[in-house]
Amino acid sequence: MSIRDSRTLYGPLPHASTAEVEAHWHEYGATRGWWDPVTGVRTPGEVIVSNDTLPAYVSDNRWVAQCPCGGGIGCWTEMSRGCCYDCGTSYLIAFPAAKACADAVDVLTARPEPETRNWRPDRGESVADLKVENVKRGLRLYGREKIDGLD
Ligand SMILES: [Zn+2]
């Protein structure tokens, strides 16, 4: 089991591609609508495109980013953007380097409880830090079979 991402975080059904994920943003905006913090009402509307960048991190077995409105944004390493389903704003999403992401996922998936799969690279947490946590918990270093030092 891997870390969940935009394919399954924007429901109710999983999405197979980046195009399907993005299509769901627009469908959601057109049908459910975006939340207005002043009125507390959801109103159908277009996705708002921001060129601001938010850092991605892993929380509770999910790739996410924190929207400035307070909402959570589902992310996917294959997508350069994520959309907040509260305010309807699409932001650029910054991930750590691809190898670091892959290594982090490998270390996190050695943890049997999904809620313990957390990684804050935006706060300076390294893959080595995650490995130390696994050792302290008496877990393997990696979720997949792998010989340490050969990767
Ligand atoms: Zn938002």
C-alpha cells in the first residue's frame, strides 16, 4: 500500500489520470461549488487559478498541501497543481526531488498504521529522519524488500 494522492483523495471514485483529477475539480466547482468564508455558503463557480506555490507534505498517509484558506489540498507527485475543495483555488505544488519522494514513501510504507505515515520536508524533515523513526519503532527501514546501501 502506498501513500494516497489526488487520484483517491478527490472522490467518490478514484481517478486514473491527471486529466481526470483536474476534470473533477471543475465538475466539483460547477456542481457542489466553492465555500465563501464570509457567507458560509457554497456557490457553484470556476476554479480560481493562483500562481502561488505551496509545499507538499505527507499527512496521515496522504500527499497534501495546506491552503491559505485553511483547507487541505490533495496532491500527487505527477501533478504540478492541486485544488482546494473549500475555496476552489488551484495552486502550484512544490514537491521535494523525485528520488527523495520515492525514498520517503518507501520508508513510510514500512509503517503498518497509516496514521503514522507523516513527512514534513517543508519543515526540514529528511528521509534519514524517517528511517530513524522506523528504527525507534522497531520497524523495517523500507516498505518494500530492499537491501540497505544498494539503492
Ligand atoms: Zn482553500
